[in-house]
Amino acid sequence: MTTYSFPEGFLWGAAASGIQTEGTKNKIHESIWDLWHREQPERFFREIGPETVCETYDRYKDDVQLMKQVGFNSFRTSIQWSRLIKDLETGEPCEDALAFYTAYFEEMIANGITPMINLYHFDMPATLQTQYGGFESKHVVELFVKFARTAFKHFAHLVKHWITFNEPIVPVEGGYLYDFHYPCKKDSKLAVQVGFNITVAHAKTVLAFREMGCDGQIGTVLNLTPSYTRDDRAEDQQAAYYADLLFNRSFLDPMVLNEYPKELCELLDKHGLLPEFNADEMAAIRTAKVDFLGVNYYVPRRVKAREAEYELDYFTPEYYFENYLNPTGRFNPYRDNNEILPTAIYDIAQNIQHNYGNIPWFLAEIGIAMDEGSEGNALEDGMIDDSFRTELMVEHLVQLHHAIDAGANCFGVHQWTFIDNWSWINSFKRRYGFYRLDLATGQRIPKRHGQWFKALAETNAFVAP
């Protein structure tokens, strides 16, 4: 057996978001998720929408105590744009939201839990989407910066770790390419414009944070997925190159290196997809230096050279490759047979270390899903047996430890998620939490994995073969 110890001050905790946990009580504006569920409830698993969550708005004090019980020293969540801002045009805040978030953050701090606060987790205010097109609009970019300034003004004395966007490529993919987020469009030109505008919103928010002289750090969280091929044939390697360029570097390069890859610009130009931009926007991107990077990782991407003719009448990244199922891979039997590849953690860390200046980063999300019902029922001690989750987490953290030994500048791990939370169109189909949420009663039922995690967080180490 080997003891794997982590650097002093390492952050241990979980990640969630406001819209997935708080509930809709006293929220002034609908988000696009409230709107979409109202219009098309059948798109959501068992028609469960964002009004059915773990009600953090009312239960945050009790939940912070549950965080302590599993050893958290940090926690990432988000401020809902649709909750905080009363006047979406001016950025004037809602007094009730100010009181709630202040009390929530103070409760964490009083219990030794560092709040890490994200500004955008897919929750566009519905009126900004219907009136302007959301991030299709340059005006909405400016409104987002006003929202960020309001958050900084009122909470910077409590929050020292800020995040502009969580997984900014997901609204692009889901809303404008693959139809799993509102507004459910399939328009590659709009997809590129939205991606660019989000990058501008990120950059201008970072610059606003600096201008306001906020005490703390600001970064972003990206879902980075290494692309692996069938074998070493040149055409498969080229397919992986394109997948990385379009899915990873499209945000990683401008947000961390402050420039777009030349190859990406040439590719978009070839397909007539370059966004509208101006010199001021490019200047903001070039100068908005982040302090840290968050990385979300769940599964690898497997690709091969395109063999079948591309048939869609609009561009997607799959124009340059086909997805590939690894015939010798390991798969999670509890969640759609997703591939398990812990070594991807090491590969991600090496990429950041050698290609992105070894920027300080943390594992902002890593989750082992078990579909609803697969965790079984509570044992005699009142806990859910999710030892499968612990076994896989150990494998991933061994790889992270190897990466840190090799020089990776990683400072923490946040598991997705704290309490089983509502997850977009999947609702509660997949369970990730340290605690099970009973949808009928709201009860939080502990899972055995939390005991292991508490020992890890308290000792800053674990033992494994």
C-alpha cells in the first residue's frame, strides 16, 4: 500500500450551481430553464424542472453543516443572474438576493469552508434570451459585465475566488449545435458568435474585477476532454487534432493564453463562420489575464478519421472526425456505459503544465455517476453504499498525484456534487452527490463515499495499492 499525500493547503470539496440547488423561491426573473420547462416539460426526465431541487435557499445553514460532516474546506457554487439582479438593464440588485447570498457565504466562512463563486452556470435570464437572443447579442455581453460588477461590489469582501463562466462551450453546443439546451437552435454561425461573445464577456469581467481593485483571484472553469484515437494512423491523429482545436482550445487558448489559435481562425474562415468582432473586443481578450483555471473532467473523447460522408446541412465539429467507441475500454455500468479512463487526468495536467504556462489550476468537477436506483437503498447505518464511486475516485486521484509529482500546479479537487441535484434535461436521472436527495421529503441521506472523503480531506492523504 502507498500513501498519497497532497500539498499543504489543498482544497477539498464539491461543486454545484445556484440554479440546480437554490429553488425558485423569491426569484424575480425566470431563467431560460424555467421558461423551457414551462413550454416543453416533456423534454425533461419525468418532466421534473428547476423548481424541484434541494431548496438551498431555505436550508443553507443545515447544508453547510452537512458539508462539514464530509470534510469540505471549500465549495463552489454560483450566483444566479436571474436571482441577484432586479433591473437587468442597469444591474440594480434585488435586496432579498443580497441578503441570501451574504448569509450563505458568511455561513460557509464561519464554518471553515472557502466559497468559490461562479457567475454563469448556464442560467441566462429568460427575457434576455427572448428579447435579445442571449449571448447572440453584444448588448447582453455588456449586461453580463454589469451583473458581474454588482456581484463584485456586494460580495468581494467575502469571496476571494471568482469564476466567470462554467463550461462556456456547453451553451454553444447545447443551444446552437446539438439541441440539448435552450434556445434549441442548430445554427453554426450563431454558435461561433455566441462562443466569441462569451469569451468577450469573460474578458471584460476579468478587466472589471481588476479595475474595481477587488481583493482576491479570478479565473474560469473549462471542461477539458482529451481526444484519443483508434491507433497511430496519421488520419486519426489529424481527427484528434481537430477535436482538440474545436472542443478544447477554442476557449482554453483565448482565456488562458489570451489569443485564438491561428488554425482555428483559418478553419472558421474556410467555412464562412468567423464571428463579428471589433478591435476593443480583441484588446480585452488579449489583456484579461486570469489567476487560475478550473478543469472539469468526466470522460475521454474517442475519435477516428471520418469514414462516412458528413450529412448535416450545417457545420459541427464532427465534420472533421467521427466519434469512436473503444472496444477494449472500461465502462461505467451505472451510467450509460460511459468510458472510465483515469489516466486522462494525468494527460490533462501535462497539457496545462507544458502548453499553458503551468497556470495554477484545480479539478473543479469530477464525478462518478450512478443512475437513479443503482446506488441501492440505505444500509442499517443509514448510509447509501456507493463504494463503486470511491474505488473509481481513488484511481483518478492516484493519477492526479502522479501529475503533481511531475510538476503540475494543481491546488484542489471538487467533486460533482454535494447533494444529488437537478441536472438540466436529465433532471435527477443521474445521481452524483455525497448525499442522496429524497425528492418526496427533501431528506438528505448520507452515502458511504462521504466517510472516505472526510478522511481524505482531514488528513490531506489517502492510502491505495
